[in-house]
Amino acid sequence: YREDEVGDALRDFHASSSSSAPPPPFVQTKIHPEDLGYSATKRAVLVSLERLGVSRLDAVLLHKPRCWEGACRKTPEGTWQESWVALEELFDEGIVSAIGLCDVDEGLLEELLRQRVMP
């Protein structure tokens, strides 16, 4: 979750790049479980874009499908399913090239694979 530092590194990379520079890095971030829910996920992606200094992301992952003890300082606004809808829209808009979800069990994976945009 150190997007500010990653953003600094990306800006340094772009500032020093030349015609012989390697291709730009793959930029992926995660949505913290306390940012689950449609609106919260949309806001979190906008904050990530700003912190990273980019206009689009190669991938966004929902870090966990729910909060667990000690992980969240606040109760999420919604569910991973609502967050997934937000990510699907960001995918459709071209802001995100790929979406996914970390740390899932078999049942949740089966539900995820029935979504409109699959990971």
C-alpha cells in the first residue's frame, strides 16, 4: 500500500527514460478490504491513480473479500460483489486493464467466475 513511493519511482522512471529505455513497468494495485463497496472502490481507484501519478492501471485486485480482525480501522461500505461491479465499470472505461481478487476459497472463486468480467 505504499503507492506514494511507487508513484515517485514511476515519475523517476518516466523522467529518465529515453528511446532505448525498457518498456514501462506493469502497474498493479490492491483495494484494501475496508474500501469494499461500489462507491468506496471507485474512490479508492481514483486515489490510487493520483498517488501513482498515472491515468490508467494495468491491474487492480481486491486484496481480500472481507475484513478480518486487526485489518480494518472502519467497517466497509459494502461487499466484494459491489466492488467487483465498480471494477467491471472501470475495466469497461479503460481505466483498468485487468481485475482480480486475492485470497479466495473455492466457493468464492466459483462465484467470481460467474461475473461478467472474469479475472
